Amino acid sequence: MEDDLPASPCVRDCCLDETDVCLGCFRTLAEILAWHTADAEERRRIITRCEQRRLAHDAARHGRRDV
């Protein structure tokens, strides 16, 4: 059922870095393109990877290497 699908993490601040990761939502270009057809489980996995990328990005910005 479509109501059970996780919402898109898009924050409408799209800008791809040199590795094709959006600096707004932290999805890869491939994940952005696959989102529309992804089932709920795959969307949750994408969101988890986005959160991990965001944490790593924030840690790198602040000079931390422990993430």
C-alpha cells in the first residue's frame, strides 16, 4: 500500500557533489532515480544510507574521523 511507503528525504536543496551525492538529502544519483520504484524496505535502506552519509559529511566538515 502506498500509504506505508516512507516519505522522500528530499529537502529541495539539490546539489550533487563530485561523487554524485546530493548535498541536500545525501542520496546518490542512482538512489534518487530509483526512489519512485523502490518498495518500502528499499526506501528505508536508502534513508539509512543517507543518514550515514550525512553523519560522515558533518564529521568531515568538523574535522572528526570517528564516524
